[in-house]
Amino acid sequence: MNMLPTNHFKHALRAGRAQIGVWSTIPSPYVCELIAGAGYDWMLLDTEHTPSDVPLMLQQLQAVAAAQPAPQALPTQAVVRPAWNDAVLIKRYLDIGAQTLLLPFVQNAEEAQAAVRAIRYAPHGIRGMGGSTRAANFGRTADYVARAADELCLLVQVETGEALEQIEAIAAVDGIDGIFIGPADLSASLGYPGQTRHPQVSRAIDDAIRRIRACGKAPGILMVDEARARECLDLGAQFVAVVLDTLVLRDGLDATARRFRGPAQVAAPAVAAASSY
């Protein structure tokens, strides 16, 4: 009998171990395979702010699975972000084999509960049955329906001042494994758009991390500023993305161009794109 793949990311969060990740917004299987071999614990495969869709995400997941893990490291775990907390999208990403989802803009316990129901089969949820999906190894994993929830990990994003007020209620929803703080949208919601390092925004993030952890759930964040990322980890953040693929590519290309052509001939970098995620 085929075995259900172990979600090492989920089990690490349950054990309280920090997971260091990379945020991938380049919707290319080739790039996904390259990134997955670098040795990060997890990588975010985005569809909210990228031109990816379900068929392309299937190829991206296959590429991550095919990557050779770094020496003495577990394979990098894929975290898929659908464009919205939508039951139909959730069903489709689960059926192609996503085991961890990050759902954007969850504002309250009701929306969190809807997300939980979307990943679970009846009688505990509304996920539609598909007997020969890739998630079940095309029907070869005989106990998939009975055990799928054991290896599915559900993360939700809180990205507004209103959502921060609901952290305890969201965390109390059975089936929520972690809560991700979205710095960019949060900064706008608090009145400081694009200023993710504004003192008010930083204080709100720090408080949110502590509160999520106090509720027994895993806090997460994207933070490409290394010093700030380490601060978040010290506060108790458990899944932290510390690098963004487009920024690494952009900055590397721009730096090389400046060395060979001179700074006057190369456009100066725009405001760090990481703040928009």
C-alpha cells in the first residue's frame, strides 16, 4: 500500500522548531527545483501576487518534489498560497498534492473556520471527493481520505488592524496550525503604507507574534531584513521566510551590471519589493 507523504513542516511546527523559508514568486518549475535544492526548510509558492494558476502549480509542486535535498537536510516542503480563502481553489490545490496552504486576508474566526472546513472531508468539512487525485497517488494511497487531515497544514494570514484584534479567536479554531502576519498590508491598515519598519508597525508585529505563540499556534512572517528576521525568531516566530527569489535575482543582476557598466547607466533599485507581500 502506498504511504501518505509526511508533512515534515507541519510536524516541525507542532514540535516548536523554527522553520526557515524562501518566498518564491517566479512561477517556473525550473526555478522551483533550483530553489528547493538550496536547503531551506520550506518555500512559499505564491499565486496571490503572481501569474501562476492550478495547472502551473502542479508543475511547480512536481519540481519541488524532484529536487535533490541539501546534504543532511530533509526535502524542502512546499507551502502554496491560493489567491483567496476560496473553497473551490483550496480543493483544487489540495487535489494536485499541496499539503500546506497559506490563505490570505483571514479576518476572523468565521473565516478561519470556513478554511478548515474547506480542507476537510465530510462530515467535518466540505472538501469534495476525488478518488484518483495526485494527492492520493492517483488512488493508490488507499487510506488517503481517512488520513489526509493528519498531514495537511493550514496557515492563515492576519494583515489588518482588525484581524490582529481577532488573533485569539482565530487561533482557537481547531485545525488552524499557524498564523502568518502580513507586514505590508498591515502597515497600510495601520496608516503607514509601505513603512513595514515603522515603530508602530513593528510593535504591532511583535505583539502579534507573542500572542499567537501564547495561544499555542505557530507565528510566521516574511522578513528579508536579516536583523529583523532574527528579532522575530527570538520573539517566537516559527516559520520565517528570510529571502525573496525575485529580489535575489534583481539585486544580483543589478549589482553585476553596475560593476561593468557603471552606476549612471543602471537604474537604481526600487523600494524593496518584499514589502508588498
